[in-house]
Amino acid sequence: MKKQDKKRDNAIRKALTAVCETLLDSQPGFVWLTHKVDYKRFPQSLTIVLIFENDSQMQQCKVKALPDIGRLVTSHLSEAGIIVPCIDRHLHFDSEAACKADHNGNWARRLSGH
């Protein structure tokens, strides 16, 4: 990873940590989030995966809070100097229950498909 990519990745992680802390307090069933990115195709390749306890909580959040989450992520990334147009395209939702059912709880394997 190039030095610039490491700095960018650290900035993304810090921004997403703030997002995670906010969502833990505001979204029922939200558990954690992660991101993946190919810096050769940044920012188009950025994927942010939000994990919920179960599919019902995940769907409810998508219906009720997707615009708010998009604004929250955009705001924190912007503060870090990272501009991602159309953030909704980069947000993916998943659940602990689905990972357990489909991949026996193996998140590394599951996330390789996102």
C-alpha cells in the first residue's frame, strides 16, 4: 500500500469509527461496520458494510434511516477530506444472522463476496 493510501485508509477508519459510535446509539440492532476499498479505483471501489443483529432490524433501518445514514457517512468522510459522490451506492447492509446461516459465521468469507 502506498503512503498516500495508508493515510487515506486511516482517515476512512477514523471517520467510520465516528459513524459506528453514532449508529450504535441511534439504530436498533446495529452492531458494527467495516469497509473495503481498492485504492487503484478510489473512491468508486469504496464499500461500507453495516452489520445488524438480524434481517428484520437491517430492513427496518434501510427503510427508515438510509438517507440519514448516507448523510452521516458523507459528513464524516467529508470532514476527513474524502469525497464520495452518491454514497448510497457504497453502502451495503448485512446481518449477523445471515452470515451465521449462509457462511457459518465466517465474516471474512462472506465479505469477500461484497
